[in-house]
Amino acid sequence: MEKENLMDEEMLQKAIVEQAAQDQVGRVVKVEGIHFNEIPKLRLDYRNILMIDHLWEFTSLARLDLNNNLIEKIEGLDRLINLTWLNLSFNRIEKIEGLGSLRKLEVLNLSNNSISVIENMDTLEKLSHFLIANNLLGQLDNVLYLRTFKNLFTVNLYGNPVSQEDDYKLSIAAYFPKLSCLDYRLLDEKTKNEASLKYGYVLDKIKREELQRQRAEEVKQSQEAEVKLYTEAFVESLNGSHLFKSMLKDDPEALHSVPQVAHMLQTFECQMVELCMQLFETGLAEHKQRETEVNSFSGGQNEAVTHYQQKASHIFTDFEQRRKARKAELQQSSDPDLLKVNINHCKEEIHQLCNSLMALEFQLISQLEDNIKKLDINISDMIGNFSETAQGIFAQCRDLEDNYHEKVRGVIASTLEDVAKDNREKAVPDRDEMMLVDKDTVMDALATSHDNHLQMINDRETQLMTRADAWKVALVKGIEEKELKRNRMRISDIHRYADHLLEQLEELQ
């Protein structure tokens, strides 16, 4: 029975050292220490690995070989955003999953597994080589999923049930006209022409269907982008009569059936929509200004960090030059007392390096904190001005509602008097007459309607204010937390490097 191994930090370190030795840089890796976030490629084949794990620090990894293991599930790859090559062949995988973050992936090898469906690969837009030989793919329709990958020119489906179908080669050549290589063999022009003649009508139908789906998807994405923009600007559903209609949806129909009321309602709607559109356009303009401010801030932060990193790099480079020379002297020293003196001197230099880097980091912290405070002030002013404008517009909406209510109240009162006097010239139609006979019922309904209208306006105003304030708080808090995390990692790196150097000195004593 095969021994199952866990992918842990010890295994990863061992694999890196072995790999580095083959690349003739093993000695450097051992001396300087292993930094997972700097490793460009990693071979973990033939190790009986059961589960993919402990790879979250390998953010620079471009190539990962996990072939010939015992892996059953694709997982643990979310942080490998720079991966371009992934080999998971000869494992026990049954489902394609866990690849969503690998947007730079170009080569994917899933051959010799137990996969029956090609799926969950939509984000792999740069995929050029897809190898899935000797699996369980049985449906040609499922293989057509790969037509969405515009850069795909090599596919290997050999050994799958689908590859045993009649005219398999011709059908693949027809459905994938840009394909250069199928099952490790070149697709020549003769084969492509024959495929086009035989399956042209089917391909045309598929193209039409794909075009329809593409257009529908583009419309959907455009609509979603609009909704997202309007929501981020806090003005969703304000570009039209949505607020107005939501105010009136629970009103008794009879209140709007009086001819004079219907005319006033139309005027009221036009005025409300005009105010809502004014707020909507103001919100979009304010959102753009906030976005510009945040982008400018981010650029400033990145520039400051880069500047201080360059300074730290100069300090580090100068120290490394002195350290290497000093280390050579220590290794050649035969006098124990002189060795001790020199080691103490080296320790002092390490402490000085640590202090210099820490002082630089604290200068950076101070500058970044000042930038954050300025952003907080600027964004607060922007949100405050927008909120003040919005409050003014909502106040106008309430004035419109009050004015409309008073006019309607007068018309309804006059109509009720006409009904009471049995004045048929000014009376309402028969179907509404019964309701208007009871004056108290009508006036109560009108008052309730008025209160509901005002409540709708108030609720939308509160929603806008609350979300705008919450966004500002979340923005600043998120930036502060991100900076705190960066600072802690930087300080930890400085201390870890200093400790590493001190440990090396201890070994020389």
C-alpha cells in the first residue's frame, strides 16, 4: 500500500533545497534562508501527496508540478495568482475546481485522472495548452466548453471515451478552427478544410448560438455594472420615477380617479422625477470625485512605500557588502580572542542595521499616517457636502408632497360636498361614489397616504445618509488595517533577518 504524505512546511523546504541544488544555487538557499514568496517554480512530483496544502506564501510561483501523487481534490491554490504552469497529471482527481484565482494560467495538465466533466475554468482566459488525456470525458458537447478559450491551440483528449467516437478528429478540427495541435499531433490544413466542409453547417449554428449568448451576457454585464456604479454612488433607483411609484403603490385607487387629482398627480410625478434625477446626477458626479481622490491617495501611498523600499535596499546592500567581507575574515581567524572581538563587532553592526531599518520604517509610518488623515478629511468633506445637497433635495420632495396633499385634500373635500348635494356634474363615476360618500373614511385614507409618502421619502434619505457614512468609515478603517498589517510584516521581517544573522555568528564561535 502506498504511503500517504502530507504537504507541510518541512516537505516544501526540502523540495526547494533539492531543486536549488540541481539549479546550482543550493548553497545560497541554505545560507541565506528560504523565502517562499520568492520561489518561481516548485516540483513536488512522486511524493505520494494526498492533499494540496501550505502553499499560501508562494505568491511568486509561476510553475507548479504536482504530478504522480495521490491528490483527490484541487484546492489550496487561491494565493498562487502568478501561476502560468500547473501539472496535476497522474493523480486521483474527479472534479475540476479550485482554479478560479489562476487567471494567468497558460498550461494545465490534468491527464490520467478520473475527470468526467470539463467545468469551472471560466477565469482561465490565457489558457493555451490543456491536457486532459486518459480521463472519463464522454460527451463532445462538454468538450465544446473549451471554445470560449481564444488562446487555446493545444489540446490532448487522447484516451477519453469521446476520442473513440466516429470522426472525432474532424469534429474537433471543425469546432476548434484555431487549434494547432490535437493529441500531440499537428492539425494540417487538409484536415481543417475537410472538417470545415463536413461540419460547416453545424459550426454556423453553434456560432450563431454563441453570438446570441455573448450579446445577452454583454447586456447582463452592462446592466450589472450600472447597478454597481449607482449603488456605490448611493443613488440607485433615483434615475426615474421609482421613488414616486413606490410612494403611491399602496394608495387607494379612488383617490387618484378624480379628474382634477389625476392632473395634479401627473404634475407631481414630473416634479418628483426632476428632483430625483438632479440627485442622481449629483451622486454620480460626487462618486467620480471620491474615486479620483482615493486613486490619488493610493498612488501617493505606493510612491511613498517604493521610495522607502529603495532607501532600505541601499542600506541593506551596503551592509551585505561589509558583512561578506567580515564573514570571510571571521572564517580565516585562528585567534579565539580576536574572533570573539570581531564577532561582537559584527553583532553591533547587525543591531545598527536593525535600528536603521526600523527608523526608516517609522518614518514611513508617520508619512503614511499623515496621508490617511488627509484622505479622511477630504472624503469626510465630500460626503458631508453630498449629504447636505441630498438633504436639501429630499426636503424639496417633502415640500412637493405637502403641496400636493393640500391641493388633493381641497379637491376631495369639494368633491365630497358635491356628492353630498347630489351634484352630478362634478361628481365622480358611480364605481367610486360609494367610497366618497363616507367623508371620514376618505379623509383618513388621504391622511394615511400622505404619511406613507413622507415616510418613503424619509426612508430613502436615511438610507443614503447611513450608507454614505458607513462607506467612509469602512474605507478609512480598511486602509488603516492594511497599513497596520504591512507594518507588522515589515517589522517581523527585519527582526527575523537580524535573528538569522545572529544565529550564523553563533555557529562561528
